[in-house]
Amino acid sequence: MRKKTNTPPSSDVHLNLKQYKKIYKQSITDPNRFWGEQAKKFISWFTPWKKVSSGDFRKQTKQWFVDGKLNACYNCVDRHLETHKDKPAIIWEGDDPNKSLTITYGELHEKVCRFANVLKKQGVEKGDRVCIYLPMIPETAIAMLACARIGAIHSVVFGGFSSESLKTRLLDLGCKIVITADESVRRGLYIPLKKNADTAIQDCPKVKKVIVVKHTGNPVEWHKKRDIWYHDAMKEVDAVCPVKIMDANDTLFVLYTSGSTAKPKGIVHTTGGYLVYVAMTFKTIFNYQDGDIYWCTADLGWITGHSYLLYGPLANGATTLMFEGVPSYPTYSRYWEMIDKYHVNIFYTAPTAIRTLRHEGDTWVTKTNRSSLKLLGTVGEPISPDVWEWYYRVVGKSKCPIVDTWWQTETGGVLITPLVGVTPAKPGSAAWPFYGIVPEIIDENGKIIKDTRPGKLVIKHSWPGMLETIWHNRIRFIKGYFEEVPGKYFTGDNAYRDKDGYFWILGREDDVIKVSGHRIGTGEVESALLTVHKISEAAVVAIPNEIKGHGIFAYVVTKPNTDLTDLKKTLNKAIQKEIGKIAVLEEVLHVKELPKTRSGKIMRRLLRKIAANEFEELGDTSTLADPSVIDDIIYQRKKIND
Ligand code: PRX
């Protein structure tokens, strides 16, 4: 394969390969010294930690920056005021290209203080959970920072989730406050956020107040005793609000993500370790220089939005661009036009967006200039070499290095990535471990694979950005992450390491599907399907999709004498209600029975193969209770192909 040097065009190269190797070695041989230095360099502490780390990773008792005191909002806002008061902190552009806004660090400080006072006035205290169900508007960032300021734990719920999903999260967290908006806008279409929130809250008696941002201005149902207009409340409070001094191991936020069971898990991130990790990785991986305009296209409802749209950039005093809309509206040039409009230097997006835009042809890109770009990044799924090449050549005009960053909601920040100026690029590979990270590939017997065979990707040691636990479910945390390969963090991904030490991520090895970069649990979809009374059994698997990466393929068994008219439509409606618009069935196969082992376990391996039309590669089916079940399923699968 042709090698490209991942070297930026300017003189920004901060180190070379030899230096990387030296620093990497130091970071893994003496992690306390390494992370202690980073913590001092990147974060302002009210009280220094007594120990950089304590406890044992293998026993899940590891803690970072023990007894250190800090505040995340102070680090992201207040401490920049002296030098960067008038510097844009957030540039926002709406779904409508004519709507935009710039908020300086000074203005952000005032807004965050006011909103923190609004929350305090509603009785929010340190440790209380605040749910943020908002569109991609500046108020979302303001609300997150305001929570951090007073020590409240924020939990952002992506605006594309349904009221059922919102309800599950509100109940799990025991939230008293919800912040929402009248509506969100995407592609010029309105989505009734407040209405969704109202429906969810009906079953959440603990929710006492709903703070509503007037975004589109369309009328909404109003509950006089419960609802408060954001803008009115902001006028009634003081613009000064002291920061709460937080312990490094106090929770900063909980963010829900899908796992292998039907119920999403609340990933808990601490204040100190998380902030050190995202601040340091942001600066190092994106090579951010003062004055750069940085744009991460992720929604604040996902971890990428938390770590690399908000906390990482703002902790570095950067200018971060926030976009409400989609890459295809009003035209497929939207991203590239925005890059020209705001002179974006660093652009971070998902392979699914790149695939969509590539599919529409080069002209949408080439008619724009993009000369401001210095660095491109991707995250969320594997990027295939041809898509990588297109991103590099057409979008970046063969002059911008690409960082293909591998990480997860649980990891807090990037763990495997190329480094600018250091790593010769191999398109499609996330390259090498970041400082302090020791990944390993493990075979089915739990043995470390030293050669290039694929296996389970695990992480051997702790790093500061790692999740602390799962909200109110320590057992699930230990079972889910430390039991598959005892004592090591199990990522749920398969990967291999090539002879040059490059990691190639092959995708999920568990029951999680990545659809357009969104993480969806097969268990969640299955339980949504089972809410339809006609369905007696359901099994969901991933099917390859050229644009989305993967699609959702469902096998269903129905109750006797069921009318199958509009089956797919009915099932999709149920999924939309239970999960939200992010999950849509690509195919449904109505079968007589599901293939089960004699102990009653569904053989998903077979279902995956059949969904992908790989009938010749079914392997051993002798453990099936009734091997003839497979013939019927194959017959049905071939029928939809015709
Ligand atoms: O399968 C990996 C894939 O995304 C999963 C994590 O998803 P989530 O928690 O939603 O976080 C996404 C954003 C950090 C991983 O287990 N993934 C993420 N980045 C990459 C990737 N797969 C391949 N290459 C990547 N760069």
C-alpha cells in the first residue's frame, strides 16, 4: 500500500516519530508521571491532587487525580477571560444558512452564569441530575456548562430520541429538571421536542420543572405550574455566579449509550480525569493552534459532541463551530460552503457523512474553495481506504493530514489515532495507540495475539478519560467491561494489528450495530419489535450498507393467523416510538422459527450470514435444535432478493 506522510503543510509539526516513540514509552512505563505533567499543563486546579492515581485497574478501583479540586466550567470559560474575553468561543450556524451567531468567551461567561443561577433558583444542587433535551443550539452548550459550574450532573439526550427513550433516561437518573425547546429544526422541518418531553414527563413524577428555550417560536402546550421560558428566566437572575469546587472524582455527566441488552446504559464520567484527557487529546491530536477555527460536526447529544465540540476545545480556549443542520440541506455543498464562510482550519466528521457526500459527486465539493483547511478527522466507524482517499484528495486537496480516531462513549476521548507529522498514513487504519494507551488483541481462549490475526480489542491499563462506572449499576459495569477478558477493559470491537503495529478496527463483536455512526443495541430494537402484539419472537442483526455502514435487519416470528400487510411499516412505527428516528429497519424477514441451539440460544452468527446473503459460509449448524429451520430462512431470504 502507498504510504502518505501525515504531515501538515504549515510549520505546525510538533514532534517527529522518534520523539513520539520516546514519549509513548515514558507514558506507559510511568503513567503517573506522564498524566501528572499533562494535568498540570492543561488544567487549572484549585487544589492539587494528592496522588495522580490510586487503586487497581484490574479490580476496577482505579481513580485519577485523587483529592484534586477543580471546576470544569471554570477551566472551559472563566480562566480564558483574562486573555480571550473577546475571542469567539462558539460560532453557531442554524439549519437555515441565514441564521448564525457568534458568542465570545466574555458573553459565554455571562450566559453560563445566568443559567447557572436559573438552575439554582429552581433548587438544583451539587449532584442533582439535569436532563438536557435540546437541539444543536448554543443554549445546549450553555446548559451543560451551567450544570458543570454548580456541580449538577448533566445528561444530554439526543434530540432524535423519542419520548419513550427520554422517559427511560429520566427515570433511571431520577431527574427533577428537564431543559428542552419548543421545536428543533432539521432540513427545514420542525420536530416537536417540547411535545415529546411532555409525553415522557407524564410518567416521571420526580420532574418538577421544565425549562423551555423558544427556538422556532411556534406555539406549544404550556403547563403553568411546571414550565418556565428560558429567556424570561435568564432576565430575572444575576450575571454573577461563583463556581462550585468539585472533587476530581465527582461526576461531571452521565451519557446513555447502547449495549448488548435492551436497556441503554448511563456512562458516568468524572470531572478531573475526563477533563484532563479531552483537553490534552484535543490539543495533541488536532494540533490546535491559537486562532484556528475548529469544527466538529457531531451533535452534543453524543460523546463526540461532549468531548471534541465542547469540553476539549473550550478547555483549550479554542473557537468551536456548532451546526444545527445536516450536510445535505439546502444542498450537498453545505459543509464545504460553511468551511469557506467561517475559514475552518480543522474539520472533524463521521465516515457516514463522507460516504453520503462522496456518493453525490465531486462537484458539490470542488465548486467550493476549502483553502483554509489544515487537518481532517474522522470518528465513529471504520473508514474504508477508498472513502479515505476521496476525503484526502477531493476534500483536503491532498494537503491535509487525516486523523482517523478510534474511541467510544466509555473511553471519554480518543485512544487510537494517527498523530500529525508523526504517523505515515495507512488509509483505513486508526494507526497507533495514543500516549498512555496499551491495546491488545485477544483470541477466543483469552490469549494475547502477537501476530496479525484478528481478535478482541482490549485495553490493558487505565487512562484518565475512562468511564467511572455505569449509573447505579456497578455490576453491569464490571460484567460488561472486565469479565470477557478478565482484568482488561473489553471494548466490544474486533481488530487486528499489522506488521507495522497499525491497528485496523473491524467493527463490533457484540450485539451493537453502528448505523450511520449511531450506536444501536440489537436488544433495544428487539424489545421495540416485541411491543407489536402480532410479534412473538424477534432477532435483529446488522447488514452491510454502502452509505450507512450498517443497516438493521430483523427476523420476526408472528402469532398464528396474523395479517402481514404493512408489516415493515408497523414495525418501524413501533421502533420510532420506542427508540426514535435514528433506528429504521432496512429489511424484515418473516420466518416460521428462529434458529436456536438445544439450550434455546438464538444463533445470531447464522442470521448475520443469511442477512448478508452469505449462504455458502454458514459453518457448523449441528448444534441447532432443528437444523431444518435454516432452510426455510434461506428460502425466505432468497425470496426478498428476487
Ligand atoms: O465500533 C467502534 C466504533 O464506534 C464504537 C463506539 O461508538 P460510540 O460509543 O457511539 O462512540 C463513537 C464516537 C467516539 C466503537 O466501539 N468506532 C469509533 N471510532 C472508530 C470506530 N470504528 C472504526 N474506526 C474508528 N475510528
